[in-house]
Amino acid sequence: MNTTIMRQLWSIIAESSGKTLTGLNDSDLINQILSKLSNQQNLSSEDCGVINAYLRSKILLVREMAEYSISH
């Protein structure tokens, strides 16, 4: 995953509605983020697999960010 994709990925997460993200299970949350990223970047199936694994490893951080955005 290159730095451009990484920046876009975290930008999508930061801009997403906290209520929406907290209302999804892990798989749906990751799929939604991947879908939004795919709309901005031409991603190969290998890219999608790498990003999926990366998001799974960061899911608690994503959820904490979503909960923080709701409370502030």
C-alpha cells in the first residue's frame, strides 16, 4: 500500500459519519471503507486484500475514532 492510498484511507475514515461506522459490524465497516476508497482509486484485488488486512488490524482504532467523533 503506497502513501497516497494510506492518506486517502484515513481521510475517508475521518470524514465518515461516526454514527454510521459504529452501527456496522466489522466486515460491513471494512467493506464500506473499501468501497469508498475504490471510488477514488483504481485498486487491484491484491490492493483490496492488503487494505482489508490492514483495516482488520486497525479496527479498534477506527471504532475509537468513530466514537470520539460522536462524542465531540
